Amino acid sequence: MIKITTHPVDGPLFGQSKWWGQPDMPESLEYPEITLVDDDGEEYQDPLTFVCQLRCEELAPLDPEGLLPHEGMLWFFAALDYFLGDMDSPAYPGMGPWQQKYFRVLYSPKCDDLHTHSIVYDDGTPVGLPAEAFTFSPCGKADDGIRLLGNPYIEEVREEMPDRISLLQIDEDDRWNLVFHDCGTLNFLITPDDLRHRRWEKVECYLFSF
């Protein structure tokens, strides 16, 4: 079980593990988008919020069982705009299990030939929060906070999804204005077998709030 502790830095952290900012991905991977419908009934594509990227080699010392890849890069995306304060966001996934269109986990076995997928507003300002670096440390199997592996912190989620590992747990943070309603967590969940076979398309997402 691996705890993630974030801290602000200067700079984009290109090619490094980072929380928020803009993802650095190979050309073979497209930035995930969600199809939405405007007030006129027309469909349009809206980018999912980039959550983090993880250089897997950094995880190896804290993952002796090899549950996670120990090379390459993992990227996490989710429809978090509403929970980051944009109450008018049309992409609201709701409570409980999320439909797959609202999140995505991507993986590349290599960390070379990366380029930054920049999402900007009309004035050129980057969309999203500034990138933060983070450190990894060991933690308990069902701790709160931001972490990799283990079981969900909230008992109700463990009971409803008993055969799932928490691939990534996201907790609330006042610094980011990230709030899951009254109090809650978002878990990216996967079965041990799907994780073992690197079936990232089988990841599920579950939001719980008290």
C-alpha cells in the first residue's frame, strides 16, 4: 500500500510523476474525452479532468509483490469539474458506481517520446490546477488519504465491492477546493486478476459520500 503526498512546485514536471497539471503522453494515446449534449441537443466532446501520472519505476521499492507495473507510466482521468467547484458542469457522474465514460486509466510501457497534451481556455490559460509533485511512502491497507492499492477506506465501499482492489483512492482536499459532497472519497477499483493481467479497461470508479 502506497501513500501519495503532494506538494506544490514551480514548473510543469514534464515526464515526471505529478498530480494535476497537463499529462505527458506518447502520440499513440489520445486525451480522453466525454460526449455531452448541449442545450440545442447537439453532441460535443469535453475533455476529462487530468488527475495524475505515475512513473511506475518509482513505485517498485514500495510494491515488492509486483502488483503494479514497474516500468512505463500510468495516467488517471475523471470527470471532477463539479467536485472542484464548477457546479454548472454538465458532466456530473453522481454517487456510487460511475459509468465508464466518466473516467479513464491509460498505460504505456515506455516513458520516452512523450509530449504534453495541453488543454487551454480561449485566452491560452491552461485548464486545471497547477501541477504538484508527490512523494511515495508505505501506509496501511485501508488508510484514508490519497494512496495506491489496498482496500477502500470507507467500509460501505468495501462491503459493496468486496472483490476489488483500490487501484487509486482520491480524498478531499481544501487546497484544491476538492469536495465530494459532504465528505467522501473516489476510488478507482479493479479485481486482482484484472490488475495482474493489466486490463486497465476493466477499472471501475466508485464515489461515496456520507
